[in-house]
Amino acid sequence: MIIPYPQLQKILRETCDLGLYKVEAEKMMEIVEKKLADLFEVAYDKAKAEGRNVIMLRDLPLTKGFLNSMDLFRMVIKRENVEIEPIKKFVLKKIPTDMPLQDELVDELPIITGTLFVLIGRVIKALHPDVERVYDDHIDEAKRVLDYTL
């Protein structure tokens, strides 16, 4: 797991009021990895189109909602003392690009990654306001929404 399971449980409880079992956390992880790849595919194309050989933070297609969720994730990881360096190392290995990354972007990788988990939870909660625990069907729905929007 990118984020240790017990911490991810607390993060989703605080940000989305959702419970989570490890099986669902692993399924969410697959979506996060795919969405990271999607974000970096767009960023790579943008950097190339602008004639640069480095991907910058501004190349990622981050919406206002995404940025707001990043702020929410930042607040929670401070309270939960989530260690972000292991997240950064893990994500750097997973990014599908041979183009270097701007230092600012590298520093934001753990936040962007964690925010994707929060977004999955927020989509689930928006679609099912009364649900208290994440199930596979919820994750599948959230994936479809994120596929349309990210």
C-alpha cells in the first residue's frame, strides 16, 4: 500500500466519514495508480507541446475540486502524522515517464497521491450519502466517475 492501511482508514474516516477494509483499500490502490498514470500522461503531453523536457506541477490537469481536496488531505495527514517520504519514493517508481520532474512536483507527489484516495471516498459519499463503509460496488462507481472527470 502507498499509504499504510491503518492511516488510510483514519484518513477516509476523517475526510469522507467512511469505513474501509483492507480488500477495498487494495482495490482503491489500483485506481489511484491508474489515475496517476493518466495525470502524468496528460502532463507529459503538455510539457512536450510547450517544448520542455521537464514535467512541471502546472502540467498536471488538477481541477479546483482536486486542489480543494489536496488541502483537505494536507490537514488530515498533519493530524495523523502520515510519513510522506515513503509515499514519494513509491510513486516515483510508478510514474510512467522518462521525462524528469520539477522538484516542486516531486515534493507534491505524496499529496497528489493521497488526494486521489480522498477523491474516491468523496465520490462514494456524494453518490451514497448514508453509506458508512466502502464496498466493491462503490469503488467501481467511483472509478467510472473518475474515468470521466480525470
